[in-house]
Amino acid sequence: MNVQKLKVALILGFLFVFGRSYTQQHIQLDNGHLKIGWHKTQEGWAIRQLALKVGNDWQPIDSPSGEDTLIRAATPPEEKSGVEYLTTFCQKFPGEK
């Protein structure tokens, strides 16, 4: 019985020591429209790959920085939307100001 416990302890010790030395260096998130890949650096996680699905092909985004992008238009948006939304009680949403 002691030999059996010793074997289990050695196996668990081996897995603990060598399992801790392995750390994940790459994470991939993808679906049918978007692929994002990160890799671990000394500063933290950085985006390594970014691609969008265009038609049947994947279009890679060059040099993804991971920073936010500001979208700008030449003209401001309309004050009021042309789309009318209704609540579950068929009242205009949002209500009149």
C-alpha cells in the first residue's frame, strides 16, 4: 500500500513541477468573421494577429497595435434617426422629450 502511495505522490510531484514550468504563450480567439491572436510579452499580452473575413478570404490587418480606433465622419450624424422603435406596449421609444 505504501508503494502505491509513493507512486501516486511521485506522479503528482512530477506533474506539478513540470506543469508549472509550462505557461501558455499564445491565445487565439476566432469565429466565422474575426480572428484575434495574442502572445505574451514581458509587458503583458499583445495582439499578434488580427484578420477579418471578406467574402471567402481572410483579410489580415497589418500591424495591429491593440489601441482603440477613432472613427470620424466629415459630417455629424443626424439629430433624429429615421428609424422608429416601439416598446412592447407599442409606444414610441424613447418617449417624447
